[in-house]
Amino acid sequence: MNVVLYCILLTTLSVEFLMGNLGNAFIVLVNVMDWVKRRKISFIDQILTTLAISRIAFLFSLIAHLFVYKWYPATTIARRIVRQTCIFFTVTNHFSIWLATCLSIFYFLKIASFSNSIFLHLKWRVKKMVSGTLLASLLLLFLNVLVIDTHIDVFIYRIEANIFFRAISSNYSQVARLVLLTNTMFTLIPFTVTLTMFLLLIFSLWQHLKSMQYNAKGSRDISKAAHIKAMKMVVTFLLLYSIFFLSLILQFCDIKYKQKTSVSLLFWVTGVAFPSGHSYILILGNTKLRQAFISMMWWLRCRLSAVEPSVS
């Protein structure tokens, strides 16, 4: 039973990895083709394309992290592999969450409606606001990498000083906890910013609904739909990212399970669902990407329908 469960979870993880890469590659392909066709690319497409590329790298960093932690802990070149894996995870995770945060800021400034002078100033400079936020986040990335690079040597020396497999595996687990702790601390800022954008969108929607009682609907209904759509995108990101980090934190907690290997793999399956599943949320939430995705599905269906009669 344990072997069957392990195989099912491993297959699910492989499917998530494949589907996540296909979904993010689809976003990149559609936006690049549209860029080549129109000779220009919108700011929102720039964010989505960069986010999709970072998610592909993030998926590979997760698989590399899993590979080193589970199947390659007793390596003679642990110093180089552990350092590269941890920094790779940190960098890709940083851009994955900060680009999604920039997307939330963009939705908020474009859709929300407030009479505040500061908000109106930012609304007219949405590109500079988003670009400035991403550039400012690079300082946090530098500090995050610096903290990990400074403290990771202590754990790597322990790994190299031990001979037995259990001691090596235990020490690498400590390295993983260090990486998770620092990444959790440094991603609290973008997570809080995204949560704030969500709450402000709710407040903006409440103002619109209140004003609809005294004005004719028309454009107000369009604004209401835009608010709801943006909130769905933001809250989906918040939920998926919360589940992702919860799964990684539980992964490296010293909790004794009866079937530790299967439970550990279940946490990885839950965690990888974030970068894989969020790509399809972005596709369905964007009109151009959704139409391209539907067209591709119809094309595949027609191709399969044409192949079936010839086979029979």
C-alpha cells in the first residue's frame, strides 16, 4: 500500500511539474507571438511574460531542491550543490512572488477608484510605480541572498564533517530550514502588500456598490465586474501561496509520521501546485490568453477527431 501511494504521489508531482511548465510556456509563447505580430507589447503582458518565465525557473528550483534533499544528500561536493540549490530557490521564489505582487498593484491602480490625491498621482504613474516596486525588491533579494550565503557555511561545514548518512541528511534539513526561514521573513513584505491591495479593492468595490444606489448602472456594472475579477485573481494568489509555504514549513518540521516518506512527498505535491496551478488562473483571468487557450483546445480537438477515423 505504501509503494502504491508513493507511486501515485510521485506521478502526481511529475504531472504538476509538466503541466506547470506547459502553462507558463504557453503564456510566454502567446505574448511573444503577439509582440512579434504587433511590434509592441503592453505593460501587463510584460509582467505576465516575466512572471511566467520566473515560474518555470521556480519549478525547476523546487525539483532541484527535492532532488538534493531526498535523493542526493550524501554528496562529496555538497558545498557547491547545496549553495547553488538554495540560492537558486531564493532568487526564483523572490521573482515569483514579487512579480505577482506587481501584478496585484497594477490591477489595483487600474481598477480601483478613489478621490485621494496620492492615489490619483500613483494611478497616472502606474508603470513607474510597478517598475519602482520591482527595482526596490532587488535590495531585499540582495539582503536575502547575503544572509543565506553568510550562514549556510556553518551548516555545510557540519555536513562535510560528518560521515554517516543520517547526520548528513539531518544537517541538510537544517540548511533547508534556514532557507525557508529567511525566505518566509523576506516574503512577508510582498505578501502584506498583496493583501493590502485586496482589502483596498474590496473597499473600492463597496464604494461603487454604494454609489450605484444613486446613479444609473451602465459603466458602474463594468467597474463592478472588473473589481470582482481582480479580487478573484489576487485572492487566488494569496491562498495558493499560503498553502505553498505552509506545505514547505511542514516539510521540514521535526514531526514524526507513520509514513514519513509518503507524507513528505504529499507536502511537495501540495507545494508545487502553487507555481503550476497559478499559471492557469492567469490564463483564465486574461482575455487574450483565455481566447488563445480556447482556440488551442479546439484545434487539438479537431486534430484528434481527424486522427480517430483514420485509425479505425
